[in-house]
Amino acid sequence: LKNLENIGIITDPVLNRAMVSGREGKISAASSPVKVFVIATDEELMISRLADKMT
């Protein structure tokens, strides 16, 4: 997430570090013109489901 300030993305390091173990939420700083969110996913499960549909 470094060097994204140039395009208006400013993250809050405390909020960002709090997003572990499947937590979801906003990590953008209050001053950020762009809102940034963390959304939990289970990529392995999604790939497995897609592969199952192909067979």
C-alpha cells in the first residue's frame, strides 16, 4: 500500500493492522479522498467450487 498517496489513497496503519483473521472493515484514513476496505475471502474455496463446476 506504499506510494498510493499520489492517487488519493491514504490508509490508516492502525486500522490496517487490525484487519486479521477474517476481519473486514475500512482501512482508509479519515483524510483519504478514496475509501479503502478489506473484504475477507476464501480464495481456495472459490477456486475449488469453480473447478467442480468445470467437471
